[in-house]
Amino acid sequence: MKAMILAAGLGTRLRPLTDTRPKALVELNGRTLLEITLTRLQSFRVTEAIINVHHHAQMVVDYLHSKNNFNMRLEISREDDQLLDTGGGLKKAAWFFEEDPSHLDKPFLLHNVDVISTVDLGAMLRFHNENGALATLAVRSRESGRQLLFNDQLELSGRASRTATPGCVPEISAFSPQLQPLAFSGIHIVSARLFPMLTEAGAFSIIDSYLRLSSASQKILAFRHDTSYWRDLGKPTDLAQAAQDLQANILPS
């Protein structure tokens, strides 16, 4: 199975750690976030991955070379001139997933570099395949400034922002009498048939594309992992807490 690691962000919330390095090379208990993510993917039998880079991009290239690419086939997708956001970054890397025409519907994993979890990726892949999803998003019930809305069949149906002004109407992409808000965890399984459907250009959020496609009756599904460990490592305090969790064996090393 192939994967893409989203690692091009500036990591502004991790400053001053990211003043001199990309967030992918920030360390947690002596291991870079990129190493932790790649090791996690390897345990899921991922042997090939593409990594998008922007901030201190050459440092990532040099680091991977020094580690012999962790004995994987690793490609780099440079976003030197412009950060392309999650959707634009994925679209730029489409060639990596389309190079074998016989596998155009084969699913791949899309994973944020600053997320650490024990989400059962095998169960998530089975769920994706059994339901014939275009994309499956790992989600859980938690506090978040922006929630995705799903219907009773766990199909993406809209988006709501808790930071919006009172009375703000949620963005609904597919009507349903009852919608449940769930927070996205930065892990997707995506079918390669998505690429011809990405009509957006330049920098754009993949979530915006998912909402557009869900309104056209494409199956964008939620995979709930409420009992799994999960943490966004976007701030120094999050890194410190994850380090404590590792030491306490709450999170496997």
C-alpha cells in the first residue's frame, strides 16, 4: 500500500521549535515526527510513500538520505513557491498514485505528520473497502473549533464551526434530518479514483473537495475511533503531553 505524508506546513504553532527546522523534524522523545509516522506506516505494510515539503525542505531531504529512506521507497513533492494546502498538495502528488494504470482504484493512506495515534488502520481499510467509499476519514467525538457533520450512515453531510458567530448556519452539503458533529483526526484512506474529481486548482483544502463531492452523492465516510489514543502534536504542550504518555506506556513506543 502507498501513502502520502502531509508535512509541508510552516508549523507556526510549534515555534520556536520550527524556527530552524520543519515540523516533520521536531522530536518527540528523541525521534522525529517524520520517523514516528513512517514507522507507523511500515507497521501497516506501507512500503512506498510521498512526502510534501516546503518549510526548510532540504533538511527533510537530507534527513531521509541520512536514514537510507528508512528502507522504503520515498518520494518528495516540493511546494517551493506556494503552500498548496491539503487538497492542492495531494493533487500535485497524484502522479505517484497514478503511475500504475492497473491500480487506479487502489486505496492509499493520507496522514498528517503531526498526528500520533493508535487508530486501527487495518480496520479502517476494511471499512473503506467494504463500503465502497471514495474517501474514509478517521474521526472522533471531541472538542474542536470546526466539526464535520455526518448522517446516520456515517456519510459526510456538512461542516459546522463552533467559533462562528451566534446564529451562523452550518454548511450543509447533503440534507439529513439528523446530523452528528465529529472532529477529523488528520488520517484518511482515499481511493485513487478521487484524482479526476479534484477540479479545484492551486491551493485548496481537501475537506472543501470532500464537501463538494458529498453534495454530488459521492461516498465520503466517517471511521470512528473514539477509544483509540490520538493527539495532535501541533503545539509544544502537546509534545510534552505525548512524551509523558509514552513514558507512562499510555501510548506504545
